[in-house]
Amino acid sequence: MHLIQDAAFHCGPAMCQCNWTIRPPLAIRHFPIVLAIFTNTDTGSAVQREFRTDIQALRGIAVLLVVFYHANLGLFPAGYLGVDIFFVISGFLITGLIKTQLEQGRFSFWDFYYRRAKRLLPAAYVVIAVTTIAAPFFLSNLGLHEFKYQVIGALTFTGNIALWLQSDYFAEAADAKPLLHVWSLAVEEQYYLLLPAFLVLTPRQVWLRGVSLLFVASLAFCFYLTARNPSAAFYLLPTRFWEMAIGSVGALLPAGYMLRLKLLRLPALATLLIVPVVPIGGTHPGVDAVLVCAATLILLLTPMASNIVVRGFAKAGDLSYSLYLIHWPVLVYMRAAWLTAPPPTAIYGALAFSFLASWALYHFVEEPFRRGFFASRKSLIAGLSMASLCLGLAPSIVIVTTSSNVDFQTTRRHNVGLGRQCVFKPGSPPIDIPQPCRTTDKPQLLVWGDSYAMALVPGLAKAAGDIGVAQLTMSGCGPAIGTAPFQKGSAPEYPRSFAENCILFNDRVLQLLKSNSDLKVVAISSPFSPSLATGSKMLIRREGKFEETNTSTETAALGIKTLVDAARGAGKKVVIVAPPPSIGINFGECLERKAQGRLMLGQYSDCQIPLHEYRRYRAPILNLLSQVSAKADVEIVALSDFLCDGQVCKTETNGKLLYRDGGHLSYEGSEIVARQFALPEKLLRAAH
């Protein structure tokens, strides 16, 4: 995220020393800075000998926004916009640099990327190495396997693609990925693979128009995709390109534009400080990102005089690359040790450690390499190449050397029921019941719902025998007719388009149910919690049109009751399976880490669920199901009747993990519950 660390204030070796004959530190302190890089004057203008401390201050503001947002202190609800600020600064400075070097006839691809590697990789490699060493003390087996691909992504600057591929419903949570933050570095580096080639291969007179057209196209595509695939829009270059391109446009503008924008400096600064605290909302990148990027560009084009406040933020800007690299793995490991929300003292301690470690990384790694720690290019390239190879292999070595007799990778694998073919995707509802999604040619029991329904299927499939089980499920899509919850805000996991597809999926399942006379019983299952989630909205279909409303128990109950009534209208019996006991803690990981003797802190280190906490945590869902039972005259089969005694709810039995995560049954757990609880028989008796 910080590819232009030194160019912001003293044009360090990663940026501007391509053909200098004087080596730092003297060159850094005394060599004049080309005005065109920082103030967009035309070629041949005077040079500026004052450093752009205000740009370094912008970088300090940006990194502090990101760090405090990631710490979940509630200070900056939209602190993630700090990344967008960095993108604009990067595009602005790097474009000005390349433009100047091309106009002076001294640009070299080899030198450009060599300086990038020399500037960025040493600090990044130190953080990756330390994070890898610490990984087996904090990460589960599943987390270690995902971490392996995060490392490869970080080393190849494809981290954004690796993380996008890990962003599906069944992947580890984002806050459990120690190298999640490298996605922004990858996006920037991908931009720097394209930008120099464009400027080299096109005539100077089309630079501004060409980059402007690419900016507009990327922005339009960003707004289009955020509503349909927010994860892809968040991680991938085509929808992030515009944020760096707006900086590039600013660097290519004639000098006169700077004077015209001076009146906008104070409104731009206010925007930059207010929007992260009071965001407009919507998907991200979206309106908030546009406002912050535009404000950042205005501030870049209108240099601000140095004062004590600017210099203070510039100090944070000095450490910003190291701080950005370090803070996220520290926070991830700190949270992993607690299993649940850590105490404030732990958060503040993690932040303090991050600042101290970033100071050390800056002074003992960044600065020495920037000043020419390796005098020979061959030595540096050889060293970085060897380090890349070792770091790429290290996670695999860690996985092998820390493996145990229990294959937790298999035990805690994603429970998709009868197979991936039965996990239907948004926009691709089932046409029929695929052969892999039924245990007999004429199954009598249909399991309908989301991932919680999937988790019931393996046990039912083995215990149901000749009755036969069919599975029609869609991750995140609770069973209901005409209603579905969705999220607003930045980068929602389930946007409105998902809710529309969920409603259509359930419509299609109902059609298949009506046309299949062999199916006799319908068991619906879900956590049902998204329909009651604070901050979510409910999409309701009325007279063929979709309307938005607030979530409520009544609205959620209506959607489920409509499903029950429609299924009975098709001549089917219906039963509801309540979700397994849960309190929002990943007890699958807790049990794995407990078995492997890994660090665990807090009150839940025994990996049991206190009964009173389960009832409190699930109270809204239990109330919802009680209302549905009364209004629709439908029986609720509660797995807690089997899993809970008078004090606790068990998460394992005879050394077998019942849960794969915080709520889904594992494959073994599904079979144990179905067999020992006689679940198929209970469902058939309760259905009516």
C-alpha cells in the first residue's frame, strides 16, 4: 500500500535515484526535487527544494485511520478509507516520477522495478518471516493451509487474487488471515506493471486523455460490480484502478489547475477528516471512496505549508509502510489467542507493540536498505531471490512439522452435505434435484436451507436408510418465501442482489417440491439470525416488486410461515430444525488448538458452551421459532435437547469434534447427532 514511501517527502532510492551519481544519504538531503513530480508543473519549470511534508502527513493520516479501524476501537467507522487515500497518493507520485523521467529520456523498466524491490521487499520479507514463525502458535490447520497461499500471494504480488479466492462463505473469517492486508500492495504493484507500459508505448499528447478514459471506465465498472459481487470489486485491480488513476490524472494535469483548486483546499481537508468518522454509507468502494479520493487529489495539487500539526502527522507517515505491514498480523494473533473479543488492555497493548515494532523495522531494515545496505545489485537480487524461495516454502514446512495424529484439516473441512454440486450459487437456482444431491432415486425427505441445513445432511444420509434424503441448499440463504435479509454499508457480504437471488432460489425449490410426488417430508434449517441482525435490511416481494424494510421478528416469521403453508399446500409435511447451540465463538478451532496445546486465553478455553449463555445468545432466534411454531402450527426439533444438559452444551464427544467452527456441525458431528439423537425418526414423527 505504500509503494511511494520516500517520494512523498525526500524522493528516496526506491523512487528517484535511477541515474543519480551521488548516493544517499547526501543525495536524499541535498539533491533538488523536480517540481513536476509534486506540483504538476510543465517540463522545464523550476525545481522545488522544499520537501512535501504535507504529502507525508497525508500518509500518516491514512495509516492511522487504517490501524485504528482495524483495532475496532470505534473511533473511525470508515477508517478503511485510509487505503483509498494511499492509492491516490501512489498514483499521483509514481506517475509524476515516470512522466519526468520519460521526458528527460532516462526512464528504465529495469531500474524502475529494481528500485521497487529494493525499497519494498526487505521490510515485507521480515514481517512475512516473523508472521510465519508465529503462525503455528496461533493458527488452526485450516488457517495454516490458507496462510500458505497468502504468503505465495504476498511474494508474487497476487495477494489480492489469493484473498479473493479465499473469500467464499466457507473460508476462514477475514480477521483470521494474518496477511489479509497485502491485497492492497498487490493492487498497487499490478497498477505499476501497467502504467509505465502505457506511458512508454503511447504518445505524450494522449497520456492525459488515455488515463482519464481508463479512470472513468474503471469507476463505472466499480459501481456496477459492487452491487453484484462486492468481494471481487473490493479485491481486484479493474475496480480499484480508478483510485490510482485519479492520482495519475492529477499528475498529468497542466500546472494551471493547481491555482484553480486552492479554494477547495479547506473543504477537501474537511472531507478527508469527516467522512471516515461519519460515512455516507453504501457499498465500498463507492460514494465515500469517491469523496475521499477527490479530496486527496485536491490536497496533493494544492501544497500545504508545514506547521507543527503537519509535521506531527508526517512522523507517522515516516513509519507508515512498516506500521501497515506489522499491525495487522499482531491484531490477528492477539484476537486468535482470546477466541472472542479481547479486553481493551490487550488491544492497546497490541497497538503499542505495533508502533514500537514499526519504529524498529523502519530504522533497522527500511532505512539501511534505502541508504544502500547492499552496494551490489547482484548481491541484493540474489539475496531477495533466495529469501523469496525460503519464504515460499516455509509455510509448507511449518504445516508438516506441526502436524499431529489427528487430521484436523479433514475433520474440520467444510461440511457441504452431499457435495459441492448441492451448494447452489446466487443466480443459478436448481433446475431439478441433481443425482449427487439425493441418496436414492426416490428420496422422501428434502433438506432445504442454507449451510446449517447442509451440515445436517451427512448424518441424515447415513441414518435415514431407504427413506432417502435430498438436498437443496444455498449458502447464506435462509428458507423463506418472498423475504430475504441483506446488508448495506461498505463491502457487504450479502448485498441486495444476493437477497433477490435468495428469494428466486427458494421459489425454484418450492416449484421442484410441488412437481416431485416422491418427496413427502420437508425439513428446513438455518441459524435464522441474519433475518434479525442489527443493521441489516429485509427485502420483501409484494405484487411482483421488491421492497426494502427493516428486519423484525414479525417479518422473518411471515416469510417462514409462508414457506410452511406453501409446502403443505403441495401436500408435504414440514418440520423445522433449530440451529445447534452457539454463542458466536469458533469452538471447532478451540477444540483443535486445545488438542494441540496452542495458546488460548479467556474464559472459554475449556471449549464448552455454558447453557445460560447459549439461551441468552440465541434468545431472539428461539423467540422467532416459537412464534413460527405457534402461527404455522409446525414442530421445532431442537438439537440442544441432545447436546445440552443442565449446565453446558457439549462440543465434542469421545474425542470427536461435533462442530467444525462456531455453529456448523462437522461431518463426524453430523453423523453422531443423527445416530445418537435418532434424528431421522424425530423429523418424520414431528413433521405434519
